[in-house]
Amino acid sequence: MNDAHLHLLVNHFPIIGTIFAFGILATAMLLKNTTIKNVAYVLFVLVAIFGALSMATGEGAEEVVEELPAIGHQIIHEHEELAEKLAILLYALGGFSVLGLYLNFKKNSKETLISFIVLVLAVSSIFLAQKVGTSGGEIRHTEIR
């Protein structure tokens, strides 16, 4: 198993996981259910971890595919730049989610503000994750370029 294979194994969870966790958090906020909100926070932390794993395997994946025919360096560079921006958002999302978990357990009133911040970060992450996923798919799937 090489880095390209590992990258393909881990890179889907940050995209799909963010979408699922966003839905769970939005539902929890509407229902005012702290337990469900905590589930969303834990998922966002996992999303951030998988984002880090995707970044860690991305460079090795680039080494594997950059010399293949019909693979342009520009398209890989564009994907890498977008992925770096997404990683920063995901790390912030994970960090604020840890803070949200902590404040929920302490029954702190500031947790509501944190949940709105996490929701906004999640929407931003979903938007950027779609761009990262598409640019990554374009590397090997010339039919979607």
C-alpha cells in the first residue's frame, strides 16, 4: 500500500463527515439537545483528525501520481492549495468543537455561542471541501475536468 492509496482511504471522511456532523449539529440546536450536540462535536473532532491524515498522506500521493501521463502539475498544485486552506478550517472546527464539549460538560452559557461558531465554520468547511474534493477528483478523472 502506497501513500496514494492511503490518501484515497482517508480523504473522503473530512468531506462526508463534515456534512453529516453539520446536519447533526443543526438538528441538535433546533431541538436544544445537548447530547446530540456533543455527538456532532465528537464527529467534528474526528473530521479534523482525518483532515490531518489526509494532509499527511497528500504529499506522498503527489509523488506517486505526478509523473503519470495526463497529470498536470498545475492541477495537483491547485488541489494542494485548496486542501491547505481546508485543513486550517477543519483544525479550527475541531478546536472549537473540543471547546464546545468542554463548555457543555461544565454547563457554561457560552456554549451556545460556540455552537453557532462551529456551525458557521462547518458551512465554510463544506463549501471549501466541495472544491477540494472536485479538484482532487480532477487529478485522475479527466472526464470531470
